[in-house]
Amino acid sequence: MRPGPDSIPVVGAAIVAGGRCLAARRSAAMGLAGRWEFPGGKVEPGEEPEAALRREIREELGVEIEVVAPLGTGLSREGERAIALAVYLCRLTAGTPRPREHDALRWLGPDELGDLDWAPADTPLLPPLAAILRRGSPAPVPVPDPEASAMGEPFVAIPTRLGVFRARFTAAGELAELYVPETAPPAGGTVPAAGAVATALARQLAEYAAGRRREFDLPLALTGTEFQRAVWAELQRIPYGGTISYGELARRAGRPAAIRAAGQACGANPVSLVVPCHRVVSRDGRLTGYGGGLPWKRYLLEFEGALDVSGRAHPEA
């Protein structure tokens, strides 16, 4: 299920303290009575999600929170209503939570999350939340990936509402590699954010995932042949919501006959999403080839509104 234009936007708070997260049990007056959820509520028209979340938590629990970062999204249907839930990692800044609308509150450790009967939209967010709780920090700080990059440096993981991106930076702080999300943050202890560029990447990814950013503005370290670099430069000129064919990409990169080489250059792109190779499709609009897998290519193009109802793109040929 994908969120549609008629979905009801709802926000929830994964409030974390001391390696535990606060869960709230729905009362009979709320529907889905007895199910557990991340406390929160509806986003009103024209309201920013984070502002709505702070308002809802103030009303529901009588506390103030700091919104740290997106955790992820969930979708469900309650009767005729489609619910699009966005959950944020949060910290308490004032007050003690007390149930005003729910009938119970409970602090849960990572191994206790699965013991409760959760609301459908909240359930998919439990694995990434458990991984974050095991790290001992609610913040989306980069953590070591057990795999090493081709250049011998560890990746860092940056959670967003779309999932966890893996990134690597040069010693000069430039973004050298970025890969689409895994299902949960890699294991390992926390490390400090890798400077200003890592912080900017985390912020810009969160903005993209929230639908508030269409282009990225980051220093990149892209190493490749002259033609590969020309292709990567053209990829960055494809607008959000647009697609082009591999033949058009080759033409724009200065070698109209090198269609296969243009496709190979897309496959060699080390900085997914920021250099948007997912926006290149076959001439007839079919989705082909993507380093992160075709499901992710389809997901990103659907997210950007680049596909028609049949799931095909309409590229500039």
C-alpha cells in the first residue's frame, strides 16, 4: 500500500530515554482499542508535521519534546480511511508523561517491543527502532557498518523515514559513496557525526524523505573516467519527477552512440539518489537496471511522482 492523495497524515513520537521507548495503549474511545502505538495524532491542513507532533504530545501526555529525526513511515486502513503515519525519534525536554487520552503508558526496551499488540501502521517501525535502542542513542548518528567500502573506510548509517542510507566520506569531508536503505541500521557502537557534510546529508535526506527537498547541495568526490563524470553531471540535471532515456543521457553526455556505456556509467554511480541515476529508464518507459534493485528504483520514482498509473515512466527520449 502506498500513501495516496486522500490519505490522512498522522504523526507519532518514538520518545526515547535510557535505552527505552514510550508506548501508549489506545483506549476504547480511540478505535483499535487495546492496541499499542506511538503517541501522536493528525496533522492539520497547513501544519508542519513536527509542529503537529509537538502539539499532539503536549495535549496527550502533558510534556514537551524535542524532535530529533524521522524514524520511518507506516500505512494502514481503518474502515474507509487510509492512514499515512510518520514517526519521529524524540527526546523529552520537560514534564513526566501521563496518559490523558490513552488508557496506559509503558516504557519498553528493544527486546520488549515485540511483546505487545501494536497498531498496524506502527508495527513496521519496530525493527529499526529496536536497532536504535540497542545502540543506546535516539539520535540518527552515523554508526559503523560491518562492511567496508571499496576504499577501505567504514560506512556510516543515516536513518530516514525511507529507511537507513549508508554513506562514506573522504578525509576532506566530501561525500564519496551513498547507498539506498537497508531494512535496519547496521550493528555497532555509535560514533560522532562525520563533520558538517554528514550533518548536511542527514538533514537533506530527511527533507527529501518528507517531500520538502528536490535537489541536493553537497560536496562530492566522484572518481571515474571522463565519460562517467560527464554522465554523472548530466544525471544531476534531471529534475525531480522527471525521467530520460539511456539514449538521451548518452546524447547529453556528448556521445550519442554510447548508449550501453551510459547505462554502465549509471551502474557505476557511487552516490545514489544525490546523483539520481534512478531517473534514467528505457526509451519505452520500462524500468531497467538499478544498483539498489528495481523495487527501490520503482519506489523512488513513485515517491517523486514520475510514473503513470500503469507504473511506466514517460522519459525524454
